[in-house]
Amino acid sequence: QLQFVESGGGLVQPGGSLRLSCTASGSILDYYAIGWFRQAPGKEREGVSCISSGGGSTNYADSVKGRFTVTSDNAKNTVYLQMNNLKPEDTAVYYCAAAYGSRCKVTLGSWGQGTQVTVSS
């Protein structure tokens, strides 16, 4: 099955940084793209970033371009989301999922518990 464990969230001040980790079951990164998504209270889940299988290409939502960087470590079956210059509007629960395509439009498997990111002074 496709299972993920997200970690690394926390409370950070505006302008600060966090690095999220997404550890996948098995060698998922060899077969699928991995997307990062987030959901704020009362809002729909939105795509944040997408990294291709093997980590060769990445895409980002316009709202995070230049601030977030997604990387992968295939040996560890882990995808990271480095978040810099965080803004209050980045506050959300962040999830990762296996996906198809360069924009991670189609996700697979089940959602994990996510990790909470709170940006506040």
C-alpha cells in the first residue's frame, strides 16, 4: 500500500523556515511523483509542490515559488519540503501523496495524518 508519514511541522515566526519530511512506504519514489499539499481550516486542500519520480523535475504553486524547495532522497524513500520566508497564509496541515504527472494532479493511496505548520508571531 501507499503510506506516508509527514513530519517537521511546528510553530515558526513570519520569515522563518521549516523543513518538512515525507517518508514513503517501500520504493515509491522510483515509480511515482510525490506531491505536497496543504489544507487550512475551512479551505480546500491545495497543491503546493510536485517532484517527479527520481527527482528530476519539480513544480510549485505560484504562492510558494521562490520560497519553497522540494527535494528527494530515493535511498531513504523520503521527500523534503524546505520552506523559507514563511508567511501567515502558509499556516495549514501539510500532506504528501504519490501522484502522476508533472503537476501531481492525480493522487494515489491514502492520506497520512499530515503535519501542522503554524506561522505566527
